[in-house]
Amino acid sequence: MKGSIKYRCDSKWIPIKNNCILSYIDTIKNDVKSLIVEDIPVLTSNLSDVTAQNSVNITQSPATVQAIVDILSSVANLSVSQTVAISKTVMEDFLNTVDIIVSSDVSNTWITLNNDNNTSIKLLDAIEKISDRLTDDFVINGTSFQLNRTTIKDSFRMTSTLPNSTTEIVIPRVPNVTTVTIIIFTTLENVLPTRNTSNNNDTNNSDVRINGDVVVVKVNPTLYNISFAFDITEQSLKNPQCVFWNFSLDAWDSTGCEVKLSMNTSVTCECNHTTSFSILMSPFSLDNNKALAYITYIGVSISLASLILCLIIETIVWKSMTRNDTSYMRHVSIVNIAVSLLIANICFIIGAAVAEQEQPTSVDRCSPAVFFMHFFYLALFFWMLISAVLLFYRTVMVLSQMSRARMMAIAFIVGYGAPLLIAVITVASTAGPQNYIMKEKACWLNLDESKALLAFVIPALTIVAINLMVLIVVLYKMLRRGVGATTQPDEKHALVVIARCVAILTPIFGLTWGLGIGTMVSREIGIHVVFALLNSLQGFFILVFGTLLDSKVRESLRGKLSLQRFSSNRTQSTSAGPSSTPGFNFLPWLRRRNVYNVSEANSSSAVTSSDSSYAILNT
């Protein structure tokens, strides 16, 4: 052994820190510092032999186990960085070494290691990385592990042949020819921490344990529907959870995985990958959540239909609603907000479809969708900024006048010119090294390597902050001028006016996107659900608050509909009152004219990724 031991004198000498490493392992660790690709087979063979010959001394020395994990991690990182093809022989030596250091005799050693650092997570990461570099199809069987790498065309089923294990993995369908690598470990549960997303501050929560085998799955291309049937080690434990190790959260995560069948001796899990709207802002991998996926697709679908209806209504009432400059610019803003959001949402759906079909994400197929998504979402924000600035201009600078042509020129330069410039610069600065888009799990701007996502997040949140200040100024001006004299009797209370004004202007100004700050700093599912719900439905809110709540739009629409009915049916009088117009009777309160109506501002004052490690947690 080489190293040092630190003692403390407490009536007798008590060892408190043992840094002694088996000299053979220390030599190999030094060799790793100058390791080249050609030496990987020799090094892994030597490591496997030394570990097997000195298993007793190794398993009793935390420092030696730590050194071995460092060696394995270095080999795995080199294989990834140099795109090394790992042969069956190298993988067998690698796993035989792992087999010894995760045996049941090493439990106490791993408790020491996991208390000081995340050695077990480093080991799991090394296993996953090197598993992704395998070539050819082969099977390896060890004392406590089983590896199966194969190519599949239709479906796949694998059952463990290890002692006391009948774990089964099922891939029901693959779209194309797919390579899959599956490793089943029967002793890795003794090594890995038990913290999950609900107790991630506790490395080893006494109420939770990994209750069965741990399965590492690597699939290329990634699949999104995999079933696992795990044997339960301790049958007295209840409340099974299907989980995978989330390296981003540094904990076991049940997102995207659910229990399909729970029996006394086994638990069947199913894990799926889905795409979430919150990925537009969030740097975290929460795209495996089914609730977020359902909210996203349902919300975006409703928004698409609402935006189309909004544009139809604007077309019908356009002439009657654009007779003065203020109303004209407001409706120009509404139309461009609707068009930008409509196209952006279509691009989002296209990008999600590409991400579902291809992992890692295809640069050629994904990049166009990402560019147009980036451009039109930014255009959405800049047109919302124009809408807010227009309201500010007409509220604060009442006597100031600007020609319609000048306003239009400024609006289109800002509304589309600025987003186009940002989108083009983002592509030009990140496309070379192919860091423009995410490599996995979503068809969207890259964050980890190039920080391209900030080219969307920073402008968006800046505009949200500006629009929020405009809203505060408008509310202040309204309250100072006195709302009691111009509002309905039941709306004289200032809080009622503020509440309705905020409700109308929030979707027009995009203030709900401010929740993106929460999705960027928090992994809590609640904030992502609220963000996805509010912002995927933004098109619906624009229809309601930007168009239908405008009394002049309703009056003009009623007039157009009455005129059409009169042309087709001579018995109907054009003087019919509002109560005779179908489709508006269900909202009689919408007929009231409000001082804070935006159109009258000038007179009154806007992912389961299948590449992961899966297990069962029980309490």
C-alpha cells in the first residue's frame, strides 16, 4: 500500500482518514495520466487482473476503490472524447473490474465513499459513457452483471439469466433498425445513493431503498417506450416508484416513468419520452413528464385554433376598426402578434416531431425548425413590446402626435428586423461547431456548449420586464386621473379596475413568460406545469382578451354579421339590437365600455430519454 493514514488520539489512536492505495493500482492510475487510445486494451486488462488478484485488499480500502473509479472514469471519458470504438474484450475487462468493486462485500466501503463524495455516481456515469461506444453485437456474463448488445428491427425482449434475478426488459416497437445495449446489475443497488427528487438532500434516506436490480440502457437512436419488469428484493417494502438516475438533478427521478403493475414479487414499469413547452426557457431536462406533454399539445392546439379565429375576426372588422391612428396601430400589433405566435407554434410542433423521431437530434432536419421558431417567438415578443410602447405613448404623451407611416416603419423594423438580426447572429456564431441546437431530447437552441438559448431568453425576459413597467405606469396614470367618473357603477372600486386591466393586458404584453425565470432556476414540476399551461394557451388568451373583450370589435362584428344575415334573409331588420345577435348573448357583461380598453388608450389614459439507468425505489 502507498499513501498515508491520519490518526486522532482519544485514549488510543483512532484512524480517521486512510489514503493508502494498493501500489499496483497507484501505478495504473499514474499511467492513466498519459493514456492514449491505443493503450486502452492493455490498461483495462491489467486493471482487471490486478483487481481480481487483490480483491480482498481492494474491497477494504476506500481510497483504492476511489482510485479504480477514477481510472474507469478516465477510460470512459477518453473513449467519448476520441470517439473510440470499444471492443468486447475491453468492455469485458471494464465490467469485471466493476463487478469486484460493487460486490456485496464492499457495502461499508461505499458508505464511506458516498459520504465524502459522489464516487458511485461517477462510476455509473463511466458505465453509461463507455456503453455508448460499443461496436458489434455480443453478450457478456459476469458474476453479478449481464450485458447484451444487439441490433433489433421490430421489437426486443431480454430476460436476466443471473442467479436470483428474472428482470425483463421489453421494447415493443422500433421505427428503424436500432442498436441497443442493456446491462443488468444485481449488486449496484448496494453502491448507489437512494436520494430522489423528493429527498435529494439525503444521500441515503433510511425510508427509501433501491429494491431490485439496476439496469443501464443505451439505445441508438433513442426510443421512447420501454418496459421493465423488476424482481423485488425486499417484499415487506411498499409504495414502489419507477425511477431513472437523472444526472442533471443528481438524484433518482420518476418523471416520465410509471408503475404499470405491482405484485408481491415484481413491479412492471413503463418509461416514455415527451416534449414540454417549458423547454423553451428551461435548461433542465424535465421533458419526460407526461403531464407537461399533454398540457403542451392540448394548449398549443387550442392556441392554433384561437389564433386562426382571431385573424379571421380581424379581417372581418379591419376597415371599421382602423379609422384612427391609435386603433390602427393596435390592430396591426394584434395581427402581427397572432401571426408570429401562430407560425412559432407550428414550428414548435414540427420541432417536437423531429425530436421524437431522431435522437441524437438531426442537425439537418432540426436546424430550420429551430431558426424559424427562434425568429417568430422573438418577433412575438418584439410586437408585444410595440403594443406596450404604443399604450405608453398614448397614455403618457397624450398631446404628442406621430404620423401613421412613421409608426408603421418603426414597428416593422423593430418587430421583424430585430428578431431577424438576433436569429441570424445566433446561427452564424454557433453553427460552425454544430452547437446551434440541443444534441438530445429537444429540437431547440443549445445551452450547455454554446449558450445559444440565451439569445432567446435574454431578449424575451428583457421585453417582459419593460412591458411590466409599462403596465405599472398605465395603472398609476389611470388611478391618478380617477376611475370612478368613467367606469360602470359596479366597477368604481380601484381594485376591480386594476384586476380587469391586468387580465386584459397580461397576455397582450406576454407577462406570463416571466415565469420562465422560475423554470430556469427551479426543477420543481409545479412551476413548469404553470408555465406550460399559461404560455401554451397564449393564443387563446389573445383571442379573448385582445379581440373579444374589445367592445368596438364586438360591435363591428355584430354589425357585419347582421348585415350578412340581412342580405341573405330580407325579413331581418338591420336595426336589430345586440340581444338578437347569436353567439354574444352568453357574455352580456362584455358589452360594457371600459375606460382602460386598449383600443381607446388615446382618450382614456396591452423527455424519457432511453439512455439512462433504471431501478425501483421502495419505502
